[in-house]
Amino acid sequence: MLPRRRKRLNEWRKAVRYLLMALILTSVSGCGIFATSPPPTDVGCLVFEKLRLSRQDKLTKGTDDQVVLHNKRWERLCKSG
């Protein structure tokens, strides 16, 4: 009876080891996805730029305020150097 219990215990330990190795591998492999993607601000800085106005543009006070706010945020987040 004792050898049978020992065999079951060894099989159970082996199964637990495989399970732990599988959990470790899946958790480590998920980290590589985030390491290669650029931070969100970098992508936004590539897509958007400062707003420029022409002399012929006629803006309301609200629109002018929004343009100034956008340009200040862009400079704070994206200006390099």
C-alpha cells in the first residue's frame, strides 16, 4: 500500500510542477507585448501637431482659446529637447 501512495504522490508533484511551469511561461510571455509598443503620447505626437492659423481665419473667442490650449498641451507633451 505504501509504494502505491508514494507513486501517486510523485505523479501529483510532477503534475503540479508542469502546471507551475506553464503558469510562469504564460505570465512571462505576456510581458513582451508591452515592451515593444511605444507609449501612447509618442503615438499621439506622431499623429497630431500644433494647430496653425492663417491670417484670413476668423475665430470666435472660444475657438481661439481651444487652439491655444491644444498648442500648449502639444508643446508640453510632445516638444523634444
